[in-house]
Amino acid sequence: MKPLTRRHFIERATRLTGSGYSAMMALNLIPASPARTLSLQGNGNGKRVLILGAGMAGLAAAYELGKLDYECTVLEARNRPGGRIWTVRRGTRETELEGDEQTCRFDEGQYFNAGAMRIPHHHESVIRYCRELGVPLESFNNTNEGAYYYSDGGRGPLANKRIRQRELHSDMRGYTAELLAKAFDQSALDLPLSAEDKEKVIEYLVAEGSLDAGRRYKGTARRGYRVAPSAYDQPGTPAEAPALLHLIEAGYLSPHFSNVPEYTYEQQTTMLMVPGGTDRLTEGFVKKIGKKITYGAEVKEIKKTEGGATVTYLDKKSGATKALTADFCICTIPLPVLSGIANNFSSDVQRAVDLVPYNNTCKVGLQFKRRFWEEDDGIYGGISRTNLDITQVVYPCSGYLSAKGVLIGCYNYGSTAERLGNLSPAEREKLVLAQGSKIHPQYGQEFESSFSLAWQKIPYSQGGWAVYSPEARQRYYPAFLQPDGPVYFAGEHTSYLTAWIAGAFESAVRTVESIHERVQRGS
Ligand code: PHE
């Protein structure tokens, strides 16, 4: 018999099934869609599932299991659903671990997303749920060439001066293209290219960097004008480009100013957002399965038993300790919190729960009397970046030209966020205003009120998102991909899409499929 080649296999499968698609999928020739639609057959026959956490993973799991006639209860420690989808508005209250209570004093209608704020356009699972639940999406302006870079503490003529992002982008494209063109000209690069090929590369570099006839970068209108074109006699005088040395001295070649929104897959245009606040997505689920959620239920113990799982929780309203049993349990509790909950998990799971680290992250929302960043600076959405602790200033990309506005005056990560998080809300406000004033001197005049949070100190989250080193991925991650007896794990931390809503959704889908398959098998 002739050996079966891949091609033959696909041809035969096509003849048998009328489509070669699944055969090609089986051979890995078509990448599986990142967001499979759940079209599970059969019936859960009222099997009981206890879901721990009403964040995106827990809500999506309850929603999908409900479609299959499982009986679900979602235990949520907070008095609100959504987890790390959290939109802060007037009246929002929070007390951080060892912290002071804050109450949001923004005007009615003003808000910021303290957690998830932006959705990559290729996160199909999120888009699918938005479509299914009737939650609208619009553009999140993650890239804005008119926003600022501000390098603090450099040297030279550009030291401590904000610059527009378009300036640095154009200048660095220009200078790198010039350097490369020079290297090609001098045949300094040992590449197997013909003279004609080299000419094509140089032609490309001239266009890419906006180089002059001598293949030098001398500035370009792309970086903006010193005198703008007018309807009178002014054709437009482009602003002079600074010398490469001056950009280096001022600190603008530091990774703080690398072009993350254009280069990172997750942040490329078009990014999306939920108009009115990301919590509208949470509401979409709550409309469907809200009755299944028990709020104020703080999980104290998770136990695998003979026939299923028993979860003990503190009913915060009555102060009573209660217990629920179920055939299965889906645990979406963030690991830093889960680590403090009594359990009889396998040692592999316990190790993973204790040892996968989480990122620190802070956001500080600032309400201003007027949208000076729009009125004075022409900034409509997008993000300014700096090497100061505040790291990013995120401008609202809705409500343009309206009277007041809330921007995110600080969004940082890691050790910088740890430092800021260790300050009191009043100290954070002071620091964020002082640092932000270096980019926007209008801060002092226009500021009204702030609300700040450090996710590592927010009860029931205790961190921003899971951060796996390659080693942790290899050693600990597999423990979350299979059930520990009746207990399943879901949440962004149980996916390769950590720090994104899509990780929560896709892990919920994985878990539901896995439970349903087991129930149908009858084991
Ligand atoms: N998804 C989060 C955000 O949009 C966290 C994150 C930040 C993830 C930066 C990757 C890179 O801000």
C-alpha cells in the first residue's frame, strides 16, 4: 500500500466528508480559531456546579452551563459582580488592605475604568460575548501621535521638555533609516543582495525615514510644523528636527518611550472598549444569570469530598458560616487570595497556587474642571508616557468637548506600582499631581478630585494579573488545565492570555467543555 501522505489524507477526508477542513485542522494546517463557539449537545440534567467568583470567568461559566441545564450557584465575596472589571463612578467606595476608605466624589456621569479598559480587536471571545449579550463596542484610542512623551532628568537642550509622540517617532525613523542607508551605501552590511536589490532597500529607507536627496534625515513635516499652513501666505514651515545626540541625552531612547501601542500585538489599532464603562459587559451577563449570584459570600474552605465538593463561606451580611455542596466546583479566585483559603487540593495545585507571581498595578483617576488636554493641547484620547512613577496618562476617548473630564493620571506596573501603592490615597494624589504637572502644567489650576487604587491591595483581588516566567509556565501552569477531582480552575491566570478578559472567557469555555464532556461520559 502506498504510504499515506498529508495531501492524500486531506483528499480522502474531503471525499468522505465533503470538506477537508477538519482534516486540515487535525494536521494543524489551519490554526484553530482562538475563540471557538460553544455548541455543546446534550444536557447537564441539573447537575450542581458551584462557581467561586463573579468575575468574567465565573459569569461566563454560569452563563454557558445554564444553557446546558446545569444548576449553578456563583459565590461572590464582594457586593458587586465583575472582579477586575470595575468602573469607578460617583459613590464608589473601597477600603484597601491596611488602607483608608475612599469614596469617589466625581460628578455624576464621570468615571474611569479602574480595571479592564481596552480590548484587542483579535480577542474574538470577548467580541462574541458582546455580540451575544447586545453590549456595544467602540474604538479605544490607544495610539495618539499628538500625545506626549516626557523624559525627566535627562541632559542637553531637550532635557525635561515634553515632546509630541509624532516627533520622536518621525525622528527615530529618520535617523535609523539614514544610518542604515549609509551602511548599505558603504556595503558595510554583508548581505547577499545584488546592486539592484540594494537600490530597492535604499529606496524603501528613503521613503520610510523621509530622507532627503542626499539620504540624510533633516526633519520632515510628519513631525509637525513650527508655523502651520494657513489660508493666507503660509505654506507651512516644518519644525526642525533635534540632533540624534540630543534625543539620546534627554533620555528618549529609553524603553519607557518604545512604541508599545504600535508594536505590541495586543495593543495595535483598532483597540475596542465598551462605551459608558467596561462594567456594561458585566451587566450584560448579570441580566442573564444575575439570580444565580450570592453576594457577600467570602469563601473560607474548598474541599473535595466523596461525591463532589463542599465549599464553606462566610455570609458577610448575617455573619453566619454556611456550606454548600455540589457535583463540581469551578474556582476562579485569583491566586494570591486562593492561597489563603483552606483546601485539600493536590500538592501540584497547591504549589501552583502559592508560587505563580502576580503583577502590582495602580491606577489613579483625576477629575478636572475642564478638558485642558483637548482645549489647550489638542489631545483626544490616547496615552502620554513618562519615565516618572506615574508612567502613563490615559486620556478619555469619549465625551470629547464636554465640560469636565476624568483622565487616568497614573497607570503603572511592577516595583513602581508597589511604591505608589504603599502610599496613602492622599499621598498618591499629591505625587500624581506633582509628576503630572510636568507634562500638563494646568493640573494645579484645574484639578477637582481623585480616586486611586493599587490592585495588589484590593481585597479579593490582591494583584493585577498573573505573570508567568517561562519556568513557572512549565512547572505550575499545567496543574490548572485539568480538574483536581471535582474542582476545576478558570480565570485569566489559567490561560496564555493573562491580563486580558479573553483569558477569563476562554478558560471558562475550556472548563465548561471539560465538565460537560465528563458528565456526558457519565464518569
Ligand atoms: N490588559 C491590561 C491592559 O490593557 C494589562 C496589560 C498591560 C497587559 C500591558 C499587557 C500589556 O492594560
